[in-house]
Amino acid sequence: MEFTGERYVPGSTPPGELYVEHMSRYLYASGLAKDRCVLDVGCGCGYGSHWLALMGARMVIGVDISEDAIEFASKNYHHPSLHFAIMDAYHLAFGRIFELVTCFEVFEHVKNPVNLLSEIKRVTEDHGIVMISTPNRLTYRAGGPEGKNPFHFKEYDESEFKTILMEFFTHVVMMGQFWVEGTLIGDLKADNGQVLKASILPEESFSKVTASDDGTSYLFAICSQSPIEPRLLQELNALFIDRHNWRHRDLKSMLQELSQELDQRARWAKRLDNEVRQRDETISRLREELQDLRRQFDERGQWALSLDRRVKELEAEIARISYRLSNSGLDFLRSKEE
């Protein structure tokens, strides 16, 4: 299927941020897909619908008005719970059966968004969740700063987008999709959102791209007729990272950073080597001193033993002399008496 710029086409779309932006939305929605009945309005080539099925949705129906897109989707993506159908989003052939509805980058393509939202509301259960995204008119650029996307009927800013949504849904939480080191879907009021989890995008072979830093590129709304639990939003809030697509990091800068880190580690290793050498020298010196002390101890021990023997010898000699002297005195006294 040929890439015209209207939709992302796996295998045909030039490498770049389109994959990161589009797939991030489906990864985000997949946090609610498990065991739910899901409708993907404007499913395009079906890669997102397929992902929702892989993430455990009870049933996923992807619909698109383009016969070429549905033919591509049906040919390339298969799963027991996944179904595709050619269908006009103004006339959805379903009743109120869906617990999760996704409608990503469709809003700006339709002439009458009121009809679109009316149908989405009609097929969504009262406690169901609707996720809708559209480019932010104030920051989105196609084909340069003055560029216009020829496939867009109308683009919206946050206020315009929310006003229309509030006509159909009692509860609307406005969020944004930001470029960081990947894309972030999070709170519009926070500084690039509070990231509570991160996910690596499914494997694709894309080269490096750059992206704008002038705020949220896309508006992302979560809608429902029932209150949306803050805990749910916190659990969904996430950063999606493309393993092949690190912004602002070309090969030269990465090599420079690695070189600096290696130099730092080399200096650290050299310092440790010096410390080890000094420690070894100290241990060697202490061992020599210990051996010298042991030698001195042994020598002094031998000297003390020799002194002890000499003392004992002298004491024995003194005893012998005393004995002889004593015997000599007795002999002298006897001779006088005689």
C-alpha cells in the first residue's frame, strides 16, 4: 500500500516520528484494553487494532472508510479477537456494546465532528471510555512552519477541542502528547507530565529523526459519561520510547559521551590502582616488620634461655662450693678435737 501522507502505512511510510507518535497512542490505550470490547474508529492500516487485540481485548473491531486501508489490515494482521470492516464513522453499524473506543487522528479529517462524536457516544456503554486525539493547531506543523496538511479538514486548539467534546461527554480529561526522548502522553498542566511508567515501542527498523520542542504536538482526550477515576489516569500516564529513535542524540555526540565516560572510568581505575599499590606496599612493609619482630623475639627468647641455663649452672656451682666448704670446716673441727 502506497504512503500518501494521509495515514501511517507499515513498511511504506518513510522512517520517522509518525510510527512513534501513532503507536504510542495505542500502547497508551492498551492499558485499558484487556478483557474489554474495543472499537477502533479510523483504524487505518490496522496495526493499532492488532496491538489492542494482542494486549488481551475480548474483541477488537477496526473500522475505516478506506477500502485500501481495510484490505491492507485484513491481509497483514490476524488475531482470534480481531475484526476489520469498511465503515463510515458517521454511520457505525453497532449498538451500545463498546467499553473502550479509540479514535486517533480522525477528528481533523472529518467535515462534521458533531456527527462523528454522536455516533461514538451512541455505541459506547455508559461506563465506557473514549480516547480521541487530534493535532494541536497552535503547535502542529506539516511541511514546515507555514505548512498545511492537505488531508486535514480543520485543526483545533485545546479550548475548541474540549468545547466540542463536552457537548457529548459529561466527563472530559484533556491531556497532551509530548516529544521527549520518545513521546509522552500525560497531563497538559504538568511540565511534560509526571511519568509513572515507561514502555519500549514494538520493534521496528527506523533510523534517527528529530522533532519539535515547542510544546504538545497533539491533543489527547479521555471521555466518558461516568466519572473518570484519577487513579486510572495515573496508571495510564506513560512514556513510550522508540529503541531506534533517540532525539537530539546523533552518533558523534553519543561517541563523545561514551569517550568521556570511558576517560572518567579510566581515571577512576587508575586512582584505584594507585590505592591498591599503596595498600600492597603497606602490607608488605608491615609483614617485614612483623618478621623482624618475630626474629628479635626468637633471638631474645634464645638469649633468655641461655641466661636461664647459665643461672642454673652458677647456682649449681655455688651449691657445690658451699658443700665443699661446709665439709672442709667439719674436717678442721674434728682434727682440733683430736
